[in-house]
Amino acid sequence: VYETHFALNRRPFSKTPDPAFLYTGVVHGEALARLEMAVDEREICLFTGEIGAGKTTVSRALIDRLDVRHRIVLVVNPRLSAVQLLELVADRLGVKPLPRGKVKLLDALTARLFEIFQEGGLPLVIVDEAHLIPSKSVFEELRLLTNIQLDDAPLLSLILIGQPELRTRLGRVGYASFAQRIGVAYHLASLDRPETERYIAHRLQVAGRAVPLFSPAAIDVVYRASRGIPRRINTICQSALLMAYGNEVDVIGQEIVDDVIQDLTTHLGRAFAMEPRSHG
Ligand SMILES: Nc1ncnc2c1ncn2[C@@H]1O[C@H](COP(=O)(O)OP(=O)(O)OP(=O)(O)O)[C@@H](O)[C@H]1O
Ligand SMILES: [Mg+2]
């Protein structure tokens, strides 16, 4: 509807992740570089960030960048038991048929990992939403998986992605054996004010609009209300476009964004309340 009004050729702030809109500024660019390095070094990597900060987006960009030698097992729903997780990894890495029982399963998986190694392959297991892993025993199993080594180099790399509570959980005493194996722990920051502006400009540009659409004061408000979290930025900007279109406004000023945030707070409640937070 509003695309033509704002000289856009598509919706710039849609909620579905679209690689075409990938913004690799300071924050996400560095995260990507760190993950790439961790994979190269075959380190166990812990990648955390606030809800909506862009963890999944970064991990998909990573997958797009890794060369064909990498055999990627992406686990997006880790509400699994230890055995189920082993089965899933074994299955995705081509263990056939899947043996019954944990011992045989581990044997078969180990054999397969050596085989892949000999073919020049690099298995990489990425667990997204890892804060949902139900039990400690799953982490223990993951640790054992990364224990399968050749000349001290693990045959499998592992990236765990999750919300900040994952980090807290792994800091507990019972998780020490796993936590001590983590080689790279990276926390995805939110965007600062200048990066928020560049992020918005980038999305608008990909959607065909080079001329600024939000006034600097409007961006201030977007930044404060979103706390620099991309998903929140998208939600606010998307609603602002709709409201500006409805009001036949051409450049989005502070008032519109204020109204949008009022609306979102009313409808989404606490999930969207303005939480003033000091910088950094
Ligand atoms: N670097 C980026 N470039 C473009 N868009 C981004 C970027 N980071 C985040 N986004 C946008 O923000 C939305 C939320 O990002 P994403 O789903 O990656 O966050 P998340 O950290 O995985 O969130 P959750 O904790 O809910 O899993 C995405 O749909 C995407 O539209
Ligand atoms: Mg995610």
C-alpha cells in the first residue's frame, strides 16, 4: 500500500528475516568475524544476545559464508533429550542406518566423523535457541561430541546460540565441565544511536529509497524506544510508515514515532514498554 507513496519498491521493515536486508555494521560485522574465526579454530563457541538482537540473522549469514567443506548441522529446536540430539546430528551427518542405543550410536557417529575428516569435510553443529536445551545431560553429550579428536584437534565444531540466560546457566557450578571447554564467548551488543540510524538507512536503501525518510529527532525516539534492538527497530519503523501513510505525511518526524510507541505500548503492553536504560 504505502510503498509507492514513499518511493519504495518493497517493504523495508518486514518481520521475516531476509538476507537481502542483511546489515553488517560494526556490531553484526564483528560478530560474524568472531564466529568465522571460532569455526576456523574449531573452538566451542557461545554466542549470546538479547531477544531480537540479530543472533539468528548473524548465524544464517555465517552459514552463507562458509565454504563447501563445512558440513553444517543446524538445530533450530533443541528441546531434545541427549539421545535425540545425538540421533539428529548423526542422521544429518549421514550415519545410515541409525543404530539403536546410545553406545552404538556414538560409535557410529565417531566412525562417520573420521570418514568425513578423511574426505576433507568440516562438521559444524550450530544449536540455535540453545537456552531451550532442557537438561544438563545434553550439554554433557555435546561436550563428549567435541571430545572426539584427532591429533588434539576436535573433529567437530560447535556453536551454541541463545538468549543471555544461557550464559548465566553455563556459569553455574554443575555446568563447569562444559563451560570450561568454551573457547569463544561472544555477546551480541545492541546498536548505538549512529548504528541505529545507519541500520534504518540501510534497510530503506535496499527497499529502493536513498533519501532519508525519518527526521533525526524521529530516529532519536526510535533508538530510545528500541534500545537499539533490530527487531524492535523494525516493529517501530514499520508502524511509523503505516501511520505516516495514513496521515499523508512525507517525512516521518518525532510526533509520529511518539504516537506509534504509545500505540505499541498500549497493544503489546509490557513487551513494548519504554525501558530507559543507561548507555553501554
Ligand atoms: N544485521 C541485521 N541486518 C538486517 N536485519 C537484521 C539484522 N539483525 C537483526 N535484523 C532484523 O531483526 C530481526 C530479529 O533478528 P533475529 O531473529 O536474528 O534475532 P535473534 O537475536 O535471533 O532473536 P531471538 O532471541 O528472538 O531468537 C530479524 O528478523 C531481522 O529482520
Ligand atoms: Mg533467533
